[in-house]
Amino acid sequence: MEKKILVVDDEDYQRELMQKLLSKLGYNVSVVESAEAAFSLLERERFPVIITDLIMLEMDGLEFCQKIRESDDKTVVIALTGHADLYEPEKIRAAGFDDHLSKPFRIETIKQALIDGFEVFQRRVKT
Ligand SMILES: [Mg+2]
């Protein structure tokens, strides 16, 4: 399986950081600055794992994930936020997220979340 990850974040710094970090971990990373940009990319490309910021202008991460779930229950979608307190865990789960990480995060945490995420995706596409 291709180790492709899509990162959605409206902050330049955060996109650069994720691009560097996840590439170092051996993943093939694409980054976009908005949910809208993500959807246009998703029309052409499939990603087993998507990591998205929650607080973004226009469409926020919750709405983004809900929209993905309307047609896709296989992709693993992980929320990444620096304001975990603004979003109740139940709300994040209810939006259809598989996992939730807070910024700043430990490299080990994201490493494990991605290993788990790709395993979950693989199980989902098999069944
Ligand atoms: Mg943001």
C-alpha cells in the first residue's frame, strides 16, 4: 500500500513542519491550505490517511470530516488541533474522526498514530 498522507492546515509553518516530519518518517506527503483545496485534490487522488487542522477559515475541520464521511468511511481521518479545549472529544468523534492529536505533539505520538492509522485503513479496505 502506498504510504500517502494528506495534511490540511491553514498555517504555513504547520504545513512545512508536517511535510518535513512526515517525509522523514518515510511517508509520501501532500499538503494543502484549506478543506476546499483538499476536496479538489481528493477528486483526483486517494489518500489512506488525512490529517486535518480543526480551526480553519471557511470550512473548519469538523465540517471537512463530516463531508468526507458522506461518501467515504474508509479513509482514516485524524484531527490535529492546538485548541483541543475548544472542541469536545465527543464532537470530534461524532464528526467521524478516527483519532485526535493536540499541537504541540511528540514525534512518537504522531508516529504511532500513523502506524495505527494505516493498519486501520488496510483492515477497512479488506472487508
Ligand atoms: Mg488553523
